[in-house]
Amino acid sequence: MENTCNKDCPLWKKYKENCPNCIESWWTPEGEGKEPILVKDCAPKRTFIMIQGLHNRLVGVEQSQEQQRNEMNGFSKVMKIFIIALKQNIITSYTKKKKDIATIENKNASNQIIKFSRSDNRGGIQKDF
């Protein structure tokens, strides 16, 4: 972090050390064990510098968000296909087990097997002789 107040500023030339825009602040550099430093800032200049830094961070966050959204969009399509296939597999498996159980339970004394007809939408019964 550098001082933004300098001798080229017209207000500095006019007011010297008593510039109304000059603000002194202590900043701690990133990292362990570093000593805080005193920074003399011109408030309007420092404000614009900080806004630019925040803007750059915001742009980075937006890009990251868009990238994650795009990745999730592809993932959600794959998950939808997986769920549809899983539902079809469960329904097929359930229907097959139900037919097997119905076939075993419906044997009568003369060894006739009662089967459910797929063509009969009302769930009617056909006898297989």
C-alpha cells in the first residue's frame, strides 16, 4: 500500500500538511509477523482505488458463479436422465416381480396358470390352458 497524497496535488501545494482530503491510517500487510505501516491517503483517490479493487473482486465472483452455474446445468441434465432411467428400471423390476408372484399364487389344482394380459387395459385375466 502506497501513499496517495503527494506533492503534485494542487490541494497539497496549497495546504501542505493540513490538506482537508489527507487521511492517515494504519494498515497491516498480509502475512504473519509484518509490522503495520502508516499510509497518508488522499480520500478521493483512495476511494477510487478501493472501488476499483472491489469491482475487480466482484467481476471475479461473477465469473466463478457463472462457471459453477454452467457446470451444474450439465450435471442437472445428466441427473434427469439418470432419474428417468432409474424410474424405468424400478417400474420394470416391480412389474416383473409382481407378475412372477401372481403366476405362482394363481396356480390352481389342475395345474392351470392364470396370467395377466398386457393387452387388456382393464387388468382382466386370461386363462392359459
